[in-house]
Amino acid sequence: MSTTTQNNRLLSIDVLRGFDMLMIIFADRFFAHFHQASQTEVSGFFATQFEHPEWFGFHFYDIIMPLFLFLVGVVIPFSMERRVKEIDSKIKLYPHLIKRFIILFILGWIVQGNLLALDINQFKIFSNTLQAIAVGYLFSCVVYIHLNKKSRYVLFAMCLLIYGLLLEFANVPGIGNSELLPDKNIALYIDHYVFGRFDDGYQYTWLLSGLGFIATTLSGLFAGEMLRSKLPREKTARNIFLIGIGFIAVGLILNTFHPSVKKIWNSTFVLLSSGICFALLALFYWIIDVKGYTKWGFPLKVIGINAITAYVLSHVIDFPELAKYVLFGFEQYLGDYYNAFATVGGFGIIYLLLWYMDKNKTYIKI
């Protein structure tokens, strides 16, 4: 990892990434604690929206991880286009890609793979968002380097088609035909078979779901290419939004016979989530980079420009508990709302750290 200064970039991408990270490092925990204290219908609605469905269904929280992967794809044309044109051998790009893949995988072990427990019985090979990003990033970059646009679109469609067919028609040893149900789908069987006692150990799947991770990242790559086009910005924003609506429409149609399941990242989920990501990108791009309304996005930009740092720190260090060392006196006055208040305090600590890094133009880059 290296510390670098900021390069020229679209502000809307950093702000949208900051919005995504805000949901991960603050909103989910805050709404859960707030509902525990208030027990109202409104707080219950928000608390439910910030947790994943048990299996079928789609909550707002389901968009957070896909948006992370999507935005990784968006920046690939910005970061890779010049390198691809200037380098004499495309193979020379691979060491950087592989290095980033490895670092993301190791960070995933630190964050959620229980590497820090120093106990082999708690270790999980593949179980974290950063590792899904590693897979999506590596394969999408290879695709961007070696394939033309038409071939990329074909590959995107093939990832969805192959994964969908496997989930519907593959044979699961000892069970029979794969079904979109917990413990009956081919994706879960492959994870258990390949990873053994080091698999995730729950309903989430990762290995075969890599087809979905790649497709999600590729959808972001397509959006990034549109942002890099020479079309007027207003037309670009409109086109990105319309593609998002189209993805959502197709996803809703597929959902009638191949329901969306976030935990196995199936093809319907990819289309629905990517469609929402396209729409959000179009909205943020139109407001910030087309209309020029930028000041409101500064707090989110502070988070988004150091997103990996925010993600890792928030998972390794319990900032709300840290905040309680300073805020403990408020517990007697706030009662059941104290944990929600401590969550705000914990977020304040990590935000001040990110703000200080941004002020000093310190950006952690993998």
C-alpha cells in the first residue's frame, strides 16, 4: 500500500462512494440501536431496510455491497486507459493487478476472515466484500485489457446466463437438481466442497458467485466508459439513468421465475442491483458534475476518497465502544438511546480521522 496525493477525478464518484461507505460504517448500526430504543413503526422500517432479507427479497441494505463493486468497475477506464495505450506489452500490467488482488484478499481476511484471531479453526478463505472486489477487479481489468467493447458485453451476458443455468439445472450430489433455496443450490455445494471447514459456514456463497461479482464490476466498467465518452454530460447522465431503468425492468421480469437472492449473488440480483447503481450514479453525476452543486457533497467525499481505509478501520476497531470512554456520562440521561448516541460518537471519531487525512492530502491507495 502507498500514500499518494489526489489526482484529477470526477467528484461525483467519490461522493457516491462516500454515501455507500456511510451506510456501512454508520447507518446500519445506528438504525438497529435506534429501533431497539424507540420501538416505533418508522424506526422498525429503517432498521429492517438496513439488514439483509433472510433469503428472498430486496432491502435497501442489499445495494451497499454491489455499489462498492460497481464503483470499482467505474474507475477502471479512468485508471487503465492510459496505461493500456502507453505500455508495449499488456502482460506488464499484470504484476500491479495481482498485487492489488492479493492485498484486497489479505485485508478481507483481516476484516472478516478471522485472521486476527490467530486460530486456524476460525479462519475463512473467502467471506468478505473486499475479496469479492478483488475477484471482480482482477477479472474486469483483464477483460478491459484484452477484449473490445462488444466482447465485454457478450462476456457480461454469458456470466449471467451461465450462472443462472447452473443455479436452476445443475445436479447437486446427494440432493438432486439445484434449487434457489438455502442448502439446495449448487453455489453453496461448491463452496462447501472446495473450502471444506474453511468455508463461510453459512448461506452466503463466494466461489461460483464470482460470476456475479465479475458481472457487477463489469456493469460499473460499462458506466465508466460512458463517463469517459465525448458525449455532452447531460446526455451521458440521461443515458446512464435509462440503462439503469432498463436493468431494473429486466431484473423485475426475471424475478418472477428466478427470484433475486443477495446471499448467493444470482443473476437477477446482479441486474436489479446494477440497475439501481446506474440510477444512483446518474443522479450524483447530474447533480454534481453536470449542474455543479458540489458543496453539499464534501462530507461524503471525505469518506469516499479514503473508502478502503474507512472500511478496514471500522471493521477492525469498534469506534462506538471507543467513543463510550468519552461519552459514558450521557448514559444516565439517554437510557436506551445511549447506544445509538455512541454510534454517532464513534462515527465522529473515524470521520475526524478521514477529514484530517483529506486536509493533509493523504490518500491510502492499494
